Amino acid sequence: MGRGEWFAPVPERATVLTDAQLAANFADIAPPLSNDAALLEANKCLFCHDAPCTIACPTHIDVPAFIKKIATGNLRGSARVILDANPFGHSCARACPVEVLCEGACVLNERDEQPIKIALLQRHATDYVLEKKLKLFEPGKPTGKRVAIIGAGPAGLACTRDLRCAGHAVTVFEAKPQPGGLNTYGIAEYKLKADVALAEVQDILDLGVELKSGVTVGRDIPFEQVLAEYDAVFVGIGLGATKALGIPGEDLPGVVDALSFIEHLKTHPYRDTRIGKRVVVIGAGNTAIDAVTQAKRLGAAEATIVYRRGESDMSCYHYEYELAKRDGCGFRFQAAPQRIVANGSGAVSGVEVRTPSGSETIPCDMVIVAIGQGERGEFAWPPDHPRVFTGGDCANGGAEIVNAAAEGVTAAKRIHEMLGGIVR
Ligand SMILES: Cc1cc2nc3c(=O)[nH]c(=O)nc-3n(C[C@H](O)[C@H](O)[C@H](O)COP(=O)(O)OP(=O)(O)OC[C@H]3O[C@@H](n4cnc5c(N)ncnc54)[C@H](O)[C@@H]3O)c2cc1C
Ligand code: SF4
């Protein structure tokens, strides 16, 4: 075994927690509002004219407009306002870093009051249409044009939604068995579950989209062939695998990369994801925080971030850091990993680190590597080709769902215009 595979320190059981404890640990971190609570919250909004919350949102959802509709009991209309601007308004309501976006910009912060709970209100409205299976969008009149989307993540599918509404035929090529990108395979389980992500995606596919899943462009079909067969191509392939540490011992059993660990957790019953008793997570970005928190919630007795720089250098969001601390995760700063060491039977027993005062070995039986994603290498595409468009993580270097959705929507406008359509 090696990176990406699993080592069970307790072979007969993946975790010592019961199924009920595991379910509680991975329940939604921000539970939905009741109808009464949503009405109360909506009525606290000042419905600002130049709403800073709307400006702060990369998709510029008209926040006061959707909140007003909740206040008047029009949940369908509210969801329409949200989803019109952001085809991933449902997953964004659960996973957006709102503290640094809309809620962080809410004018109530300036009065030392709590900001409006925009994310929970957005969830209230979008949950309603998803649960009731209400169809808010329809395919446009056929234009006879065909567009290929490479990658069924938020960027590719946001672009797909608007292209279908404009009447273009869309084929989506997706390497994984399921669509949704990291929404399905990567977002922390206590924020967004795969079945919710897939329900949101299905709404887009129901507009009449051809989905070719399990097809990697550049391997199963050449990019040049796709470009030749379609009028336009959108590339939304995200980023690649977790980067390697480049230190001895990283292929030992018990070393796993963060994305494989999280993907396994999100696609299997909780107890089937094996977890060490003492887990070290190497890295200090948002993925590292998600990995350490989920390791702890899976039942690790100790889950510790090991980071070569200091606390103030961490690239994760402050509130994610606070969550990990509340979960009882440990943090070792100024500790640069030099080597992963093994016990007599060849399994991980610790991480040797260099510290300002010398070196030491931090004992552990599992290591999760979370030092960022590399670029994908299946194919090269000409970014300045007039019929090739791009957006999302592969274009912006790695941001949030909402950025990918915004860039997919913008690309759909450009593609529509290029295909002779009038952009509203
Ligand atoms: C662990 C983790 C946690 C995150 N948590 C959050 C969060 O809480 N909130 C938030 O807003 N953002 C979060 N993000 C960021 C967010 O997930 C991404 O910004 C977003 O998913 C980017 O969307 P995308 O469509 O560009 O790429 P992706 O979601 O990566 O989708 C790209 C798709 O393209 C497919 N693909 C790749 N190559 C090919 C090919 N050659 N042929 C066919 N298909 C291909 C992939 O299989 C994938 O499905 C997180 C990211 C990670 C890694
Ligand atoms: S800034 Fe706050 S109070 Fe003003 S419209 Fe936005 S959510 Fe409402």
C-alpha cells in the first residue's frame, strides 16, 4: 500500500465510534432554519439600496431581493432570484465562506450587531425548491449549436445551465463516475453531502444535457477531436492531485493524500474509512483543516496539524481554524517535516520534523498530506483559441465554489455571444 490507500491500525474496525456517533459528528454543521426562524431573520434585513452583501458575492446574487421574497412567503420566487445569478446557489448556501463574503460585508457588522444569516436564508429558499422538486428553469429554443463542456464541476455545470437556457445543445465530458466535481467528492462532509450535491446537479442535467461520465478528455478522447466536433469548448477541469511532499517515507503504508482521504469518506459508509489513532496532517490550508477536522470526527484520538511556518502564516480561513480547535485538533507550528518514519513492521510510526531548536519525531500511525493540489496534465489546451473558454479552479488557480460558478456563468455569456446570441 502507499499514498491514496488505507492503513488500519485497528484491523477489525475502522473506528471505535458507533454509527450513531459518526452520524452526529457528520451532521450539518449549520442546521437549517425553521420557517418561523427564517421569517424572523428575513425581517431583520434592512434591504439596503446599494447592498454591500450583493457586491461582495462573486455571482452578485441580489441578496435584499431574495430576502424580501422570503419575508413575504414567496420561497419559490426567492430561489429563482438566487439561482438565476448562481446555478450553485444551493451548495454555496452550505459551503460558501460567507464570513469573508456576503455576511462579512453586511452593514449590521458596523453596528456591532450580528450580520443577517444570509447563507441560512439562501439555504431555506433553495432547500424548498429542491425538496419540492420545483423546476425553475427551462431549456431555450434550439439554436442548432453544440457546445462541449470538459469537467462536470461547478464551473462546467454553471456554464452548462446557462447554455441550455439559451438553447444550445450541451455535452459534458466528466472523468469521474459521478458529476459535481469537488461538490460531490471534496467538500467537508459536515457542510455538503454528496447526495445533496448530486440533487442540485440533477436539476441542471434535467434541462436535457448529454453527460459522458467516466470519460477523461486527453486520455479517452483527444482534446483536438472535441474541438473539431463542437462549435465551442469550455474547459473546467479543476486542479489535479495533492502535491507530493518530496521527503523519504511518503510511500509508506499509513500515508494518504488529503483528497483521497476526503473522497473515500464522502463515498463510503463512515466506518469504512479507516483512521489512525494518532493522525498527523501536513499542511495548513483549508484542505488541511478539513482533513484534520474530519479525521477527529471519524474517531482519531489525536489529530494534529504539522506546519513548517507560524500560526499567522496559515492560509486557512480563521473560522475554519477555530472550528478545528473546537473539535480538539492539535497544532504544531514551526515544525518542518523531514522524513516519515516506520516501525519494525514497516508501518508509519512518526514524522520527523525540524524545529527552531533542533529536530524531533512526532509519533503517529497515520499521515495525511495536504499541501495543495497540482495542475492536471491530461491535455494542453490553447487558452487563446477563439472557440475555447475556461473557468473555475483550473483558470483561477483554486478558489471557491462561488468563484467557479461565477466564471462558468460569465463564460456561458461569452460563448452565447460568440455563437451569435444576444447577451442579456
Ligand atoms: C478539500 C477541498 C475542500 C473545499 N471546500 C470548499 C468549501 O467548503 N467551500 C467552497 O466554496 N469551496 C471549497 N473548495 C473549493 C471548491 O471545491 C472548488 O473551488 C470548486 O469545486 C471548483 O470547481 P471547478 O468546477 O473549477 O473544479 P472541480 O470541482 O474540481 O471539477 C472539475 C471536474 O473536472 C473533471 N475533470 C478533470 N479533468 C478532466 C478531463 N481531462 N476530462 C474530463 N473531466 C475532467 C474532474 O473529475 C472534476 O469533476 C474546496 C476544495 C477542496 C479541494
Ligand atoms: S447588507 Fe445586510 S442588512 Fe443590508 S441588504 Fe445585505 S443582508 Fe440585508
